[in-house]
Amino acid sequence: MIIISYELLGVKKLDSTEALEKLKPVFGASSTFDTSPTAVLVFSGLSGFPNVHSTTVIRFCYSGGLFEQLRQNRIAERTGTIIMGRQAIFDLLRAKAFWPPVVVPFGLDPFGWHGSRESYGELCEFALRYCTLLPKVYPLDSPLCLGEAEVYIESVETEKPDGGTVREHRLIGGPHRLSMEEIRDRGEMSWKTSKRWIETEDDFTAFLSLDSLQPAIPDIAAVREKEQQVGEHGLPYAEVNDPFSVVSEMFPTEIFYIKTVNDRDRVDKLIDLTAQRILSSIRNLCRDTRSPFILRLIGSEKAVPPFMSRDDFLHFEGDFYTEVVEIASKHDVPVAFHCHGPVRDILSDIWSMGCSIVEPFEPPPRGNLSISEALELTAGRGVVFGGIDDVLLSTGSSEDVRRAVQMCLDGARNSGRPFILSQSATPFFDPLSEKTKKNLLLFLELSVKG
């Protein structure tokens, strides 16, 4: 039996003729219905829905092809849910659980970079029909989260002979010349640092002297635009670097970690100055966007085991994450905590900070928790998101993918706890290799079936 609200159909009242005309082609000629005094249509004997074993109430309005979506997707065997799209995310955040699980092709953006690449066409088409989408958007893309004032950053891009790009960021108005360089290879969407901001003690001292830099103005229009693009398919995933990550990337890696031990006070000061700017920008972003999105904080993996201890993580990151959650919760913005690698030692701390989502829960050996263990330790305090190592999808066999997906499904089945099944990183190579594409599609197909 399925119950569909009148609001969903876009009318205030339905008589028998109108109901049949609208719904018989969707649910089959054998469907029967009755109107109820509570303003819903009740259908029984639905064809094509073998997995519907209990009453399902669809409460949200999905304009433009709702019924096609229902025909192509299973309906969750729980009251009040449909297993894909924006409403599924909202319900997960309210601690509801679904089976089959909500499936997100991590980072895939059919409305942006991926949608404009031919090699991703089949993947985008499948995702739009069967999955929930959380496309990324970057509202604080300014290096160092620095705004326009007397001291500001000027960025210049030049093309390399091989088709790649070099981007130089220069700090204008500082004590002396300070700069950072990034490179992006042809066909890729991500940048790699080739020169750091701080290469000498004079550079470090110069940044510490800049204690009143203007915070970046968040690109609210970009978040709103992405929210309009994704629509009922999901929500924008607004990505922001945490201050520990920003500062760690200012130094050569080995120098930074040495300084967290033998020069901690000055490192603390630079992190605090950076955190003040990021918190100010996040406050403006959450207050002024006025459209739904998820705030995704990245970079914490640099402050957790095996790089640093749990105590170090809490020292460098604890107050910042707690304050972000306090800011975001005032505006009903959920916070997602992103951390690659082992998170067992800090998982309880993350939930205690008030985060709504933790991802990507890579399985061993890169991580140290299975999905079953993550759900048990989380105990319903938030949404467990991930489970599939993206490296497997680019290097493993189809049988490897089947085993990995089955392990996640078996670990989550009957848990009754909020879970999103996803791979651990965004596919960003173009063209996408045939092997990776086939494995990604197989992963998604197996996942949506449960």
C-alpha cells in the first residue's frame, strides 16, 4: 500500500477521474484507490513495487518527474521516506534509517565539472536517476581565508607547455614578499602545492605580525546557485578548510610537524589568527545564505593519528569544531566532519562536538573501522557516511568491488541507524578510465539494490 499526499500532486483535491488519469499510467492498470478524510490517496495492489511491504507516506513535493522517479526507484520500507534525494538527507539528519541505504556518489557533480565531461556521462545519468547528490561548492576559495583590504592576495595563472596550469598567489602589502604556487595537470580538477608560503623563519615572523587581516567574504551566490541546480536531488556540500589544515599547508610538511612540538606557542598563535578569520566567514555564510546546504569541514586528518595523538587533535582542533557547530546550529546548517584514515580514537569526540555527519570511513587498511563498527560506536548520534575505498574502484576487480559493497551492506543491514553508502573520494580524472567507470557504476548499482 502507498499513500500519496494531494500536495505532492499539485492539486487541492482529487476526484476519481482525475486520480485515475494522473496515476494509472504510473502504478499500473490494476491499481485501486480510495480517497480518505485525511486528504490523501490510498493505493493498493501496486505493480512494480515488490519490496514495498508496509505503508509508505511520501510527504515531500518533487516537481518535474516525481512519478518517473518513483517508477525507477524502490521505495523505502519505512513510513515517511523515499530513499533518494534531499528529503532522504533531511530524514537521515533526524536520525531516521532506510533500507536500501541512501547512496551518494561522493563529490559527483552532474551540474558542474563532471557534467561537462563526456567520460562521466553514463555515471552522471545513473546518479541523477537513482542516487542522492551532494555536489561540492567552495564558498571560501580564497587562499588563507583572506579578504580584500590593505593586505590582500593577488593570484596569477599561467599555462604550462604541457597544457597544465601554474597558479601563483602573492601577498600584497605584507612585511616582505610572500607567495605560494600551485600546479594543476592537464585533465585534472585538483591543484597541488609546489611552493609554500613559509620557507624561512622570516616568513613565519612576517605572518605572525599580520594580526588584523580581513576575513574572506563567503561566496553566498555560489552556494545558492548550486542549491538551485541540485534541487530535490540533494544538497550543496559547502567545503571549507579548517585552520589547522590551512596553517599546515603554509609550511613544508616536515618543518610544520617539528614546530608543533618545539615551537608550539607560535604555531598556536598562527592557527588562532587563521581560525578567527575562518569563523567570521563561516558565521556570515550560515547567517546570510538562507537556502539549505551542508557545511563540510576538511583537513582534520592532518591532526589525528597516526600524524598526531588524540590529545593533539583536541588541542589544535577541538575548540574550533565546537564553535563552528554552535554557529551553524543557530541557522539549522548541518556540519559534516571529513577525515581520511583511522578515526576510531577520535570518533566519540567528533560526535561530542555536535557534528551531524562523519565521512568517509575508509575500510582497513587505510582506515581502522568497518561500517558495522562505525555504526555501533556512533550509536545513532549522527550519520555514518562512506564505506568504500576509492582506490579499490580504480585498481580492483569487479569481484573486489562486489565484496566491498556486500561487506558494507551486511554491516549496515538491520542496524536501524542513519547511514549513507559512498566511496571515499571524488573521481577527478578526465577522461575517466573504463575500468574506474565500470567499477563506479557497479558499486552504485549494487548499493541502490541493497
